[in-house]
Amino acid sequence: MDAAQNDGLERARAQLAAAIGAMLVAVGEDVGRDGLRSTPMRVADSLIGFLAGVRLDPAAPLSTPFAAQSRDLVTIRDIPVASFCEHHLLPFTGVAHIAYTPNEHVAGLSDFSKTIEILASRPQIQENLTAQIAEVIEKAIAPLEVTVTLTCVHTCMTVRGGNNYGTSVTTVARRGPAEEQHSDPK
């Protein structure tokens, strides 16, 4: 990280800490008390880490594909996902599964999880995250088809409102012939 990036990060950290402190004061807390004195800075540091994907290119990990002769299905399962709902800034966590049929290239298996981590480290909704993962894979390695499935539990559903403990959400994005087959109204 160069000096300009570091200065920008330090400014962001200070702004976030001030905002978190103001939020705590607004709900009636005393930010000077022992348990909360360092909380604004800890939360600021957490948010910078949780949302680091905003500053990163999700295609970068997939940028050095390998030539492949196989046209057989490749499935990568149970990739951990942790993201922040853009509506409530509460986390949602779960797993991603990727299935793709190579065309001429494959990517390193860990590269898929790095791409998912970058995309998940942004405020967003699960539906968009699923589509973004499929689109990045499609552009990076041009598979014959790709399917991305995410199954996540949303804190905004489990700790507020209806307290829907145990409820999970599954989203599926398809690109290629499978997408066309399922989007045809005939």
C-alpha cells in the first residue's frame, strides 16, 4: 500500500470512528464509559476489513487461467461466504457452490474463493452477489456454462423483525445454455 492509499485509509478510519461514536451517542450511550471507549475505532477497523472488496478487482484472482482440454463439469462446493446486507448493514453468511463446464480454460481452485471473498466484501444483497460471481467467472474464463448457488443466513432476518431463526435463502445464477433454457417462457 502506498502512502496516498494509507492516508486515505486513515481518513476513512477516522470518519467511520466518528460516525460510530455519534451513532452510539444518538441512541443514548456514553461513549466515554469503559466498555465503549475504544468501540468506535474497533468498529471502524472491522468495517474497513469487512468491506475491503469495494477497493479490489474481483476478476484479478481469475486473471491467469490454465489451458484445459476437458469439457467435463467442474464443481467447487462449500466455499465460505460472509457479506453485509446493503439494506441494514448486517451480515449474512453461508456457502457458495460453483459448477462450470470448461471451454478452453480453467482457473486455480482457490482463485474462485478469492473472487467470492472480494465480491462479498462489499455492501450488497445476496441476489446481486450470486449474479456478480457468475458474471466474473463468465468473463474471466469463458466457460461453456456456469452455475453459482449461494445459501446464506441473513442476520437481518434472524435478529430483527420476525426473528426467523434458521431461515436460509438460496439464490442461483446461471450463464450459458442452462440460463437460456430456464429463461425461455415457452
